[in-house]
Amino acid sequence: MDIAITRLDDAVGRFSLESSNPSFANALRRAMISEVPTLAIDEIRIYDNTSALFDEMLAHRIGLIPLATDSSCYVMRKECACGGEGCPGCMVTYTLSVEGPCTVYSRDLIPADPAAAPTDPDIPIVKLIKDQKVVLEARAELSTGREHAKWQPTNACGFKNYPVIEVSDNCDACGQCVDECPRDILVIEKGRVAPIPERIEECSLCKLCERACMMTGIGDEPAIRVKADDSRFIFVVESDGSMPVKMILTQAIRYMKGRSTELLEHIGEISGVTRDEKKDE
């Protein structure tokens, strides 16, 4: 298995996974979405809320605000030495106290740990008119998207098969497929149609070029064929800002490696028991 990265920054990553299969590609996608731990607000104490939102709606909106996460500084609450009681090693405390008229934003959530502040300071929470106010205390903890969507570190995470474009010798360079392609992937070179190498990844496998070729009456088979490579995949990952894409990918691969090791150990134990039973017989 090989990974070739074409774009990688804190917000967006694009890479191709090669020498793999659809099952592994989907497992990697699911791991990045639901198995990478991030911080999210899970407990809220509302001391005063005279806004137009019910307490439950206010708490729900606050819980969905992405928080900057350094997973090396925190542990899961159930794994913490405090026994799940809650301590600075597994939880972050936030306070919010705002009085209208104004709009309450995510920047109004003041964290005990500045490194765990909301990733975007301009997320609106609620609008207050004169004499309305919101006073609350919130606690965030580390968990995964398997528990709830608010712990997912990605806004978008998906993949597609790598496109393969083949042009046969029957191509007469009529240009119909070039005009029909919605993503400008094809050109006419040296008397025949050819894909632009640096734009092949943009192909959506719509096969409109094949249809356009058949409409010219070239015969029973189109001169251009678009296929999907079942061993190569293009991934696009967009972070919600809680952690860089590189960290999301690294932790997802680490999770998959750990689960694979655990599975092999269990298989070894089962195989060992089976061998002992055969010896007894």
C-alpha cells in the first residue's frame, strides 16, 4: 500500500491510495471520521438563560462548536486516573457570560486551557436583545465520532476510484468528446484525443465522453473508454479545524494498525487452543 499526497495543509488534504482495495479504502475513511478522538462540549450547567432559545437548543448548538484538540494533552475520561470524575487531564472547562443587546459568538466561550479554544471565533450561538443574558459553564471531553457526530474531526471525508481513460486507434479526432467533457480533461493531440495527465484526477467517471463518441456513429463501441481502477483511490479530507488533516490521517492509520494487531493476537489465541485440543485427541 502506498500513499501519494497531492495537497496537504491544516484544513484540506488530498491524496491517492495505491495498491489497495475498496474494503481497506472504506475502512480508512470510516476511521478518519469516527475513530479519531477530539474535544467536544458534553456537559453544560446553565445558570441563567433569558434568550429566545430553550436550554436544550442552546446546549445543542454549543456542543457542536469545533474545539482545537491536542490529543497528547488529554485522555479519554473513562481511561483517566481520576476514575471518570473529571479533572484537567481529561476535561476542559469553559465559561460564558453575555448580556444583550448583542450576538453571542463562539469566541465568548472562555476556556480554562487557551489551547482548547473554539477553532472559529465567529460561530453565532444566539442573538440577545436588551436585558436578555446567558450565563453558563461547560465542560468538554475527549471522545470519538462513534459516540456522537460532534466528536467527528472532519467536515468532509470521501474517496473515489482513480479514473482510467483509454483511447483506441478508432479515434478520428472529431472532438465531440472534448466538447462534452464537463471538466475539460480531454484535448486533441497529434490527430487523436488524449487526456491531460495533470487533470485526470478531476474526472468524475460520468462517461459523457463515451456517449458523445457513440452519437457520432463511429460504430458499436466508443473510441474512448472511462474505467475505474479498483486498486487505486483518490481521497479528499476536510478538517473542521479541531486538528490538522495530517494528524487525522496519522491517528486513523494508527487506530487501524492497533485493531489489526489485536485481531491477529486473538486469532493466534484461538489457533493455539485448537492445536492443544488436537494434541489431547
